Amino acid sequence: MKAAVIKEYGTISLQEVNKPNLPDNYVLVRVKFASICGSDQHIFKGEFHPRTQLPLTPGHEFAGVVEAVGKSVKSIHPGEKVTVDPILWCGKCAACQIGHYPACTSLRLIGVDIDGGFGEFVSVPEHTIFKVPEHISDEFAALIEILSIGFHASARSGLREQDDLLIVGAGKVGQSILHAASTITRGKIFLADILDERLAIAKSAFPNLVTINTTKKDPVAFIREMTDGRGVDVAIEAVGHEVNVEGRLNPVRTCIQAIRGAGTVCCLGLGDHPTAILMKELIWKEAKIVASRVSHGEFAKAIEALDKGLIHPESMITGVLDLKDAQRGFELLENEPGKHLKILLKI
């Protein structure tokens, strides 16, 4: 079969590889579309080394049709439209023992730690499969994984129907949170970023969204003004690194200062450097700071939202390329970060 393979960092090309095996409890999926994720970009550049081993077929956001099933598979049948939760947990560590799988100490992901969906076929355990209603487009089905991350972050933050929300970071993850949060809260939603192009993409999908370019406007002062000095109930950080804008706080501290008393900050950004915060700002508010990683069964919520037409993530799809053009997809995401969010690969 054909697959887009990274044999050396910085290069991904179409290769002929062996079709995956089909153990008894596995499902063989014929991939229709796969999405290039921020994690894929890090893998591509070698920033996940030595966790990722080359050669690797990446891809943990994908959807397709069941080609075949193993002998012991009962709940899934050939021809069904599906997407795949890429999380593989150990089931033995302290977190797994209490059912908190995103915190598994040896968590692995399909497409990161083992070959994934940037190929014609992928073989996955039965429990990772989620069925997708036929009327949901194949393109949207490939976004269910990242949308589930948005729903998980919303759940971790405790977001409620009446809450005002700040999202810092209008990239792939930040906009997935925006789509998920829009199905939960009827309060004001603020989205902050340094790139007008990303804010415009979000605004095109959510006309009532309040956008803040932090190079032009102090987000904390603006939010206090817009909420009569109260602050937002929840602030979610989806950046992961220091943003060096003169006169501005780092993303996490921005969230802490922007929340009301007893508010909640939820952090998703996977930065590699320490983030400076002033603990008394959190303590004075007796606020909560929580973390969110991957998802925890929220595939079902994302599928339901798409099924009911509650979200329309076409704004997130900024390009569709053939699998053979995967290299160009990675280059576009790296060189034009304001223009592109999700580039899909048509398998």
C-alpha cells in the first residue's frame, strides 16, 4: 500500500509499504482523509525525538471506512464509516487504575509512537473505533479527534452555560476549543492571538466572537472593560510557549489575571520551557488552575455536535492536498501559519 513516510526529519514522501496485519481484536480501516496536526509538525522537525522512531507513517487525526475486521471483533462491520481515537493506554498505572486514561504514565498514540493514518490502510484495536453518521462529511470526520480535544478542555475547565470564556491562542487547538465551547456556553467568548489572519478565520465562523490581537490591545485590560471589571469565569491557554510582545504577560499569566475571583484557568500548551507566574495572583482569587491533555471519550460529544449541526468546522479546513503532496502541506503550515490551520490529506 502507499503511505506518506518520514524517513529523515524534515522530509516526508510517498512510499510503498506493507499493508498492516489484522490481529483478532483489530479493525482494518481504509483511510479517506487525514489531518496534519501541530504534533505532526513537531514530529516532522524532529522535536519528538527520541520518542518517535523513524521510519514513521504519522497521522493521528483521520477517518475512513472499515475494510475488514479481526475474528473476535463483534461491534464493527466492514463498510461502516468510522474515525479512530488514537490514544493507547497501559491500563496498569495509577491513573489508569482510576480510569483517568489521559494521564497514563506510558500513554502512546497511533501516528506518534506507532504508524498511523497517513496511509491507505491502518490497523487499530476495536476499542479505538467510533462510528460516524453517513451524512457527516469525510473531511469533518477527520477533524473529530482535534474537536474532541476541545470538548475535553471545556470539560476539564468546568465550563458552564452562563460562563464568559477567554481562549488564548487561535491556532488549531484554540479553535477546536472555540467550536466545542460554542455548544456549551451562551456567555461572551473572547479569543486572543497575535495573528489577525487566525482571528479572522475564527470570526468568520462565529460573528459574535470578541477577538483580541494582543500586539495591538492589552487583553486583560480589555476584558475587564468588557465585563465591567469582573473578568471571565474561565480562561483556557492554548499556546504553549512564551509570546514576546512588549508590555504583555505570558499566556498563562494573562489567563490568571483575566479570570474573576474563584475562576478557573485550564492549560493545554505543551511548551518546553518554564512559564513564569505570580502565585499570589492565583491565591488572592482562590482560583483553580487545571491541565488538559488529549481527550477522554469526548469523541462521542464531537460526533454528536456534528450530527446535530451544532458546529460547522469548515472554517478550520484551509487546504486539501493529495497524499503525495504531504511535504507541501507541512511546508505551508510552517511558512504560512497565519493562513493555514488544518490541511487535510486526501488518501
